[in-house]
Amino acid sequence: MRSTAFAPVALVVLALVPPVLRAQEGPPPGLAAAENARSRSCVGALGRLGELNMQLEPLGRRAARLRALNQAIALEDSTQVTPLDASDAVESAVRQWFSTDAALGRRYAETGDSTINDRRATAKDSIRQRLQQDMDSLRSKAEAESTDAQEIQTAAAPCQGAVLVRPAVLEECRATASDSQVCAAAADTAQGDLFRFVDHPEDLWDIQEFRPWTDPGPLQVTQDGSLVGARTAARSRLGNVVVTVALAPMIRERDQVDSTQAADFDANLDSLGITFDVPQFVMAPALEIQANLPQPIGGETHYLLHFGDPASPAVVWSVPAGSGGLFQAMVPLSGENLNKLQAGDPLSLTAVKLNGPPAEGQPPQADFVFSVGIMQVNESRATSALLDYMVNGGLAEDLKRITSSGS
């Protein structure tokens, strides 16, 4: 995974804006080779991922059951987990605890003896400790069995959600004698939609998918303490080039950024007319970018996310193409770019090929390779609503409420 600009950054976006010389029609010349290679490599990568999932699936089921048992004990409600399996040592112990606890509860109601409640509390702690021991043992087993999980998942990342080239997959399946799910799906066109295929790599360039900007909701906190909401996003796809952009607040704890960065955050909000009265945090309206890109398919050297026509782009973010992969960034936005979003201006990701170092005193020149446009539907309304939420204090109030309730 290639990641850029997710750490706290100064509120200055520096990008090279190359004039684009000419456009190229049809699929880029390297598309077939790149996508055939991807499809062949995905046979092994998806096969190993499938084996890993099968290996870990029973452990996942067991972990979910232990969590359910623990929750039922916490609420003293056995109906959440019935029937309990008497052949399972842990579930048998839980069933015994429910039975004993119910009897003690009746005795306390009859006698009012406080020592009975002490016994109940001790027994409850004991059974929950038993469940925690089993959960710890299960976690250790999962870690031992999945030491290669990260490597396997990383190798499979370019394959997940990708549209594969059927002949290349079948060729690799025959060469490796693989009987993985992807091989079975490629061989049987009647199989479900677990995988998607085309018969020719050039057909990928006919696949276009666009999702309009989503309606933003208020800032919320998940059970694990993560902040969600206060976000509007749009997604586009051209073949296996998938681009997601989102307007969202970049929120950082003030003591986690240096004084210069904190001052930059504060000065930027002042320039935007946003009051953010939450002293322990800094914030900037930012564009989240995620682009899943193949290895260069037309000699591209850089990707540009920009407003306007590729021939005269107003660049928001740029990155070298390298060998492709998953690119992620979070870029604080200027007032000018926020105005463009609110006006519904077209936003695109464009691949370009720089034509060597520029002549002295001249701007760099570049060739257009391909471009993926972001749908403008709901862009103006959704981004305006989210910015109003930031400007009018709703974001700050919700953040103060969340942090005060968690303290």
C-alpha cells in the first residue's frame, strides 16, 4: 500500500501542473499486458487468501460465540444465547452459572441476605474470567495460524474487487493445476458474482461505474472509539482504475502536532471563516483520496487529481505513478477549492506522462494517458451541507459532546 499525506501536514498543497500536449484515444497500449499479468497473479493470490479465510473462519465463529456468551452474562439474560451446547465445556459452565445465579437470586429475594449478592458477584466474575481465558487462548491460536496473513492479504489486495481477464485466469489455472474458487468461477460462466470477468483485456475500458456524492451525516463515534460521519464521498471506476474522493474534516489532537503545524491549522480556519472552539483538537476541511491503480498502462509517470479540463488542470494533489497500487492521501483544501466543490465543478483523476526535464525557463510538458471523472451529481448540495455543518459550529459541538461523554 502506498500512502501519502495521512500524517498531520502543513496546510499547503504543492503540485506540479504540467500542460497536457495531446489526448490518446482508446485503451492505453499497456492495458492488455498489465491486466493479463494481474489476472495470472491473482490466481495464486486469491487461492492463498481463500485458504486463509477457510483456516480462520472456525476461529472467527468461536470468537463471536464467546463474545455473545459474555454479553449474555453481563446482562444476566440467557435467552440471548440459548440453546447452550451441553457438550461444549465452556457453554456447559455458562449454563451451570445461569442456573446457580437464578437460584441465588431467588434466595436473595426471599431473605435479603447481602452475602448472597456477594456470592453472585464472585461467581459472575469467575465465569467471565473463564470466558476471557478462552478468548485469549483463541487469539493466540489465531495469531499462530495466521503469521503469514498480512503478507497474503497484501498480495491479494490488487485482486479484490478487480475485474479479471478470463483467458489469462484459465491459462494460469491449467498451468498450476489450481482448483481455487477463482478457477472454478472462470471455468463456469453460470457461477455467481463472487468474481467478475471479461473475455478480452481491452473490454475493461468499456466498464464505467459512477456513484454520486453521498449525503453527509453528523459526526459520531463507534464502539471502538473511532470517529465516523461528517463526510460526503463519490466513487468512479474505469476498468480496474477505481477512484474514491471524499470531503471530510481532518481532525488531529493538538498535542500530537507541532506548534508550527497547529498554527497553520488555526490560520487556515481563520482564512475560511470557520470557528472551531475545541481547544484540544485542530481541524481542516480536507479531501480524502483513495485510488486503486494498475501498474502504468500507457507509460504514465504521474497521477493528478484536479478540477477542470485535463488540458488546463487546477491540481489538488499529484503523485508519481511508480508501479501502481493503492494510493491514499488526505489533503487540506484551500478556500478556492472548497468554493469549486460547492459550485459542483468537475473533479478528475488524470494519468500523464512527463516528457523529460523542461527546457530552461519553460514549464514541463506532458502527454495525456487517461482520465477518470468524478460524478457531479449531488456534489454541490452535499459539500455545501457539510461545510455549513463545519462553519456554523455543528461539527465542533458534536466533537465536544463526544469527547466529554467519553472522558
